[in-house]
Amino acid sequence: MEIIPGLPDDIARECLIRAKHQDFPTIASTCRAWMAQIQHPEFFQTRKAVGLSQNLIVMAQARVQPGRESGSASKYLATPTYRLTVFEPETGLWSELKPGFGLTEGLPLFCQLVRVGSDVVIMGGWDPRTWTASTAVYIYDFVQAQWRRGTDMPGVPRSFFGCVASESMVFVAGGHDDQKNALKSAMAYDVAKDEWFLMPDMARERDECKGVFHRGKVHVIGGYRTEMQGQFESSAEVFDVSTWKWDPVCEDFLEASSCPRTCVSGGNNGLLYMCRTGEVAALENDTWKVIGSLPNEMREIAYVVTWQDKLLVIGSPSFGEPHIAYVFDTKNYTWTKTAVPEEYSTHVQSGCCLEL
């Protein structure tokens, strides 16, 4: 069957790969032939190869509290309701996704977002109604614009764990249980198969650690042990997916003990980046090097993400103030301020980048 009646299939594919990501659900629902094309891995590989792919920053972001004075700090201090928002860095457009079933009261507080293929996986956090640790897994398919539930996270409910994804798997490590005991257990979730797998334990307990997938391996950075509440370690542990084993603990990975929340991996150069007091640093040849200073009004960092050779940094001048956004070019070390509509000038608790 022809993909588009009257056109050679190669020309039809050229038409489809030029569609905007907003049109994917319509294409997928038009006919089986179009669905097959858009779900084939080569579809997105071709879009990327010819420069037609679109980058989307998907975030768990607070909703502006109603009935508050515009622009005031108090507008952002109440316990917020979180929703899923999308920022398109190439166009500057911001939008909000409709919540899925089970999320009408808002996303779980402190939940984690990761990307696997064209899916965004949401897991962990606290139920916004009861403030108890959530084991639920929610998945949003950007091709079909559909939500689905995944199998719940097994084991004890955990909070503030490290979470990171490869092209097919989500990896969860550390965090703490409902008694605030730090954990060293880890597990992996196959999104396509909707199955969980146990991983070997880490060498150390790591509460509030940061998960980063870097150069083909899972990095679990920082965190702290139960008896060291809030006193972060500078070490990291690396899991080799190919051998299903943890490498020896890497001491002094961060140079100094600090919260690893802003550590990110990405960009065309494949480096690790981190925003720390007033500066941006990159890990090159096992050494952290300062590559730029943060803008003066960026004092409270909420969220950092990479795509291509860019860093998006979202934060505020002080706690409770409306959030702003800057993009850092890691090639020429320059900052560009990004316009943020008021309804999106709120706190971001987690996020990920998709290239569609």
C-alpha cells in the first residue's frame, strides 16, 4: 500500500519527516501506514540527520497560584500544584500538556522526569493529596499524545532518589525510605516491556543523589548516608550496563562536598556540567574547569538541562521570586536571556530534553 496515494514512497517519507511535532498525533491516527512510518526508528534518525528534528524541554513545573498579586514573591510561596510544561528553545514557545489519568490533582511533588525514545516517564515523588511517597509510574507518548500507566516501582517506597535513562531503560538508585533511612539499592525499568529488574546494590547509601547517564554508563553522584543527614559526599558510583556491575567508588568526584542537583551530561562534546556558586564548570579529563560565570540575577538555581551545545538554566534572583531563564552556549561561552511568560515563571522540580 502506498504511503501517500499517487506519490512514490520516498517522496511521501520526505513529506512526513517535515511535519512539526504537534502534528505527530494526527499523523499517527490517520492510517496504519502513516503510524508505521512515524513509529519506525529511522523516522527520527532521518529527521535528525537532515536537520529537521525539534528539541523539547519537558518540565514538572509549578502552576501560578491564583488570586495573588502579579509579579509578587508571595505568588510563588504557597505549596504549589505541579503540571507538565514544554519549552521549545528554537522557537521560544511555552505550552502545557493536559494531565493524564491519576494526575488531575497535579504531578507528584519532587517527582522525576526522564526521556526514553519519544516517551517521557514520570516516577517517584510525593502524592500531592497525602504527601506520602508515590510508587506510581506515568508515561506520556509524544508521538500519539497519549498517557499510560506503567508498572509501579517495586520494593519500599522511596523518595529523593537518583533517576536517569538510557535509550531504552530507566535507572533508579538510592534515595530514602519512609523512615528517612538512606538507601543503596538500585533497579532498572524497561519502558517497552513494562518490566522492572533489580540491580546490584551500590557500595554506599546515597540519599538525594543525582543520576546522570554519561558516556554509556549510569553515574550516581553525591548524596549522603543516613547518619550524615544533609551532609553531602563528593564521591560517585558508576554502573556499567554492559557488565551489570558497579565500578569502584570514585572519591572526590565533585572536588568538594555539595548538592549534586545541577550536574548534567550532554551536548555535542559529551561533557559533564555543573552550576555551582556563581559559576558554570565542566568536567574535562577528570578535572572540573570553570567555563563561565552565572548571570548576576541567577542566584537560586532550580533546574539545568543540556541539548546540543547549549545549557538551559532556570532560577531566580532570590527564594520565592519569579523564575527566569538563560541559555549558555558551551562553544563560545556566552549567555542569552530567554523570555519567560508569567504563567511559566514558576519553580521547576525536574525535567528532560527530547529530540523529535
